[in-house]
Amino acid sequence: MRIIDYPFHQYYHQFMIIEADDLTEQLKAEIAVTENDCYVLSSAYCDAEGSVRFNVLSLGSDWQNCYRGLRRKAMLGSYAMEEVAERQARPVAVPTAAMIRKNACFLKDAEKDVDEDVRWLRKDERLDALRVPGYADILIADFLLQDELVPAEICATGIEGPFLTGVLAEEFRGHPLFETLKCLPYMLQNEFRLLVVQAGNNLSRQDQERIEKIRAFYDSAGVDFGGMNIRS
């Protein structure tokens, strides 16, 4: 199956064998590459700009023989989503201790400055169908405009009680680019969606009261955006 066809949670911080073919040539600065080395063992993380990248732990000649370089402390390289999106890949069913140890050291440094809420949202599998490929934090959310649901791209920034907070990823129908948004989860035809219930901070008294009623309702039920008071 192609990388692009997997949901985000199946490769983010997980392990995949990718049929990289000619892309292994990019790894020559770190390890000797032969013409038979067409497969890489990879995980995935988000760089400082939020783009999904696939870090290469090792390489080899086939799906089962892909572990040369795994003992090296440093990664052999990395690929952007657009480079590997159409490549065939298979998840590693049972990662070895060596894989886990090497990847954990890399991820600790690669994502050390990420906000805790953003980390949690990246691991929220409900959001996978709403993510823009290659950008874990860019989600599709619905605006209700004149009784019509209109989708737009937002960048998730955190969690505030029952709300997912974010900003517009691009200008949308007159809304400023970085206007603060609050979204609630809902279901539409059995699909998980996000509904923008607040855009900006200059709210009328009526809108302020509406937002506070929503917050109070969820608080009384003891739930936040994730469906619980304490995220773990």
C-alpha cells in the first residue's frame, strides 16, 4: 500500500519499511549504498514547520532485509512526504528494541519544542481523516455560512476545554489569516468533523454568552475536547 493511503497514526512515531528505490541515493553521505539497496526502515516526525518527514533508520535489499545501519547512532537521512507519498510501504508489526531505542533518541530532540497540546492532537486518531497530507497540524474544519457548511484549512494550536483551537491556514472569505478559531467536534454522516463556533475575539455579547454556555455544558459533563478531563 502507498504511504499516502495510510492514516497518519500508522506511521507517525511508528515504523515502516518503504520501497524507496532511487531515493536511497540520497543516503550516500551517511552510508555506502549499493544498487540493491532499494528499501529503507523509516519512522515519521514533524519538523519545526510542522511538515511530516520520514527519518531513515536503516536500509537494505528487500522487505525482510532492511536493517543495515540500524546500529549507527545517527539517522541515515530523511524524506519529505511528497518524496515518498506514492511509494509502497509496509508497517513493522513488532519493532525491535534497537529500532525503538534509536528512534526515541532522535524524536526527543526533533520535537523537543512542540507544545504539549499539539503533541496530543497529533496522536488523536479521530483527526487523521481531516489532516492535510504532509502537514499533521493542518486540518479541514467547517464554517457555517448562511446555513451551508463550507470547509477550510486551519492550523491546530491547542485545546481549550471542549474546543480545539487554531488559526486559519490561509485567508478565507474575508477572515484574516491568523484569526483565532475555536472548533467543536461533531459527526456528519458517521464521519468525525470539526465545526468552527468562534472566529476571532471581537464577539458580540450574544456570541460570548453562547460560547460560555457551550463551555459550561461540557464542564458540567466533565469532558474536554478529547472526551475526558485529563489527557494522558
